[in-house]
Amino acid sequence: MINAGFHEVPGTDIPGILDEAARQGVPVFTLSTAGRTDQEAFVEAVRAALPLDPPLASGTVWDAISDSVGAGFMS
């Protein structure tokens, strides 16, 4: 069963999760920070993987990320 929301999973679990999501027709967006743990890496991963409205600028604050991702999924 795929639960809605954001989940951190080990890389080894991703293929099985993607297969199950496809079987259930659930969209999955994978963010990768390539092992980095800073905000810049997270924002870069969000830019690469998620629908955004408006696009995120550099130096983005958490509220702007939330607003952009929320509006991106609603459009």
C-alpha cells in the first residue's frame, strides 16, 4: 500500500516502491540530493523533480518552497 505524503526511503527500496506505485496508478516524485544534506541541495532536487509555480529562485526560503510546490501540484 502506498501512503500519500513525503517519505524518506533507502535507495534499495525505490525500485519496489516505483513498481507498486505504477501498479496502483500513484504518481511518485523522487528527490535526490546526491548525499548532500544542505538546503541548497534540497532546493536543487525540488527544482529538478517537482512541478513548481512560480519557479524557485536561488536563495529560496522554506515558505517560498512550500508555496511553489503547493501551487505547482494544483496547476
